[in-house]
Amino acid sequence: MKNLKFDTNIHCESCESKVRSVLEQKKGIINLHFDLNSAKKILKVECEDYINAEDIVLYVKSAGYEAKAIEKFLGIF
């Protein structure tokens, strides 16, 4: 299992809902956390090892938003 962190353009709860609905349907996504109060609108994804940052970027893009991988991080959801 790994944790990934992304800078996004998800700016409100409606946007979050759209992205969440896409990501929650993807096999290997375990947990999501959106920090819409941060300047970078951070998305944290806990996922299986076979999921990579590029996959998440494409999934978010399919929902109509942008995501840029920031770093791997060790965090607790």
C-alpha cells in the first residue's frame, strides 16, 4: 500500500464529489482525503502499490479536473 499527494484545481464540494465518484470506482483506491482549505487544494490518495501517480492524474482528468503529483508521503488518513 502507498500514499500519494496531489495539487489540484478541485475548489468546492461539488467538484470534490465529482472526482470522488470517479476515484471510488477504481480498483486499488483505498482511501481519499481532500483538503479544500489549503492553497493547493490537496488530494491525498491511499492506494495499492500497482496504482501510480499517473493513473490518479488520468482518473482526475476524466472527471474534468487537473491533478499534479506533489510527492509520496507518509501520512495517516
